Amino acid sequence: MYKAKGTGGAIYDFSFNPYIDHEILKRTRNIESFEVIGKISIDRAKSIIDKINKTSMLDKIIKNTDFLVKKEIKKNSLKAEYKKISLGYVLPSKEDIEFVEGKIIGRVLTLNDIIDHFKRYYQYDYLLDILQVLYCERRVSILPAFREEGEKLYCNFCRRRVCEGCQFNFKESDLLIYAADNYNFSLRQGLGYKLPKLKDVKEDIALDLLDFIKSKKNNGLIFSAPHSFSLDMLYPSFSEVLKTGGKVLYITSFNEAYEALENLKSTFYNKKYQ
């Protein structure tokens, strides 16, 4: 977590590599000083930053923002180690940044997903630098998959308490990364999805279809014997589209349309159907 101070006031944020933020903010926000407050988990850093942003301007003036930060750090039993940064740092190339951004646009990925996909292209530290550039320039957003409220754990994605076996397969340690400029976070509110219990064969097919949806390929064809295909195998793929604000057009015979509609309503609640 760091504090950057410039003509527009102080900026508090978290970073994989504060040297990246220092270089970018020096050029874009004319910062005068940059201090690393200390190493803390991103979920706790985000919680502190959110509380600072929600604090009224009067309280910020009277109580002093630095005081509020130190109070939150002490409250969370975190050890603050202030360190100034003034050295230069070489940023990743524009081509590499755009290459990684292209993978993220239109999706919600975990940090592990991104690391696994790009491990053949980049070293781990260099990939984190690329992600930090995208985050600092507000081209992607990063948030923990879950947040603690009291003794309860809530999903940051569907905004509900964690269900048994996360319907999106997120883990407690996951960080979610998505394109900030083309992803409407509010569209995820109200998405309710009952994770279907499928037999092994159906489960394999459902996962294959989900991999196709995540691949962002334009066309796909499913071969199936008459009356052997089951709608519930499409539910994970539907969920992947809906959770990013997309729409699904499902076409079936007139005789099966009503049954399909009722099944969809009972599976994806709080959504609109036509």
C-alpha cells in the first residue's frame, strides 16, 4: 500500500510493484512525493482505501487522512513501514501491455488464470508489472473474490454470501481482474444461479462448452443424437455470458419452449426473460 502526494491531493492505493505507480503518477498526476506505507494483503488494503474514500471531506480535514490510515493499520494489527521511492523504473513495452489487456477485455479472470495463460510468454515479475500498469492507468480493476464482514464471508462477484461450492469456482485467495473500461460491474447484481448437479458425462460436456465460451471464438457446432442433448449442460456457459452483462438467445421447438423457459427461470433467478 502506498501514498502519493501531488497538486491534486493525496492518493492511497495498493500495488504489486509501487515503482510502476511511481513512474506513471509522476507523469500523469505531477506527484511531489511517493511513500510505501507497508506490505499488507490486498483485501485489507482495499478495505482501508474504501474507508478513506467514504470519509467525509470535513473529517479528512479535521482528523487528517494520514491519521485515519494509521488508525486503520493499527486496527488491523498491521505493521507500517514507510519507505520513500525516488528511483526510476523501466515500464513494460506498450506491445506487451496491449497483448495482456486483449486477453482480459470482456472477461472476468482470476490472477491465477492470467498467470497460467501467459507463463509461456513472460516471467512472473514482468507479468505483474504489466498488470500493475493496467491497474494504475485504470484500464483494469482488481479486487479480492471475497470480503469479510464481521465473521461472515461474502462474494464480491455475485454480492451474496458464499455458497457451498462457489458457482463461479472462485477460491478465497483469488483476485479478480477485469477490464475497467468495458465491464459494467453493476450488471452482475441480481444474478442468481443454482449450480446444477450433473452426471460425469454431462459434466465433461458442460466444461468443454464452458471452455469454448471462455475462448471467445466466434463459431462452434455441437453434434448430438436426437433427444440426447440436455439444456442443463448449457447452464455454466450461460452463467459465464450473463455474469459479464451479456445476453443469451436460446432457440428450441415450440413444444419445448415453455419447458425450457420454466427451467431457465428456476435456474437463473432475478433475470429477465422474453
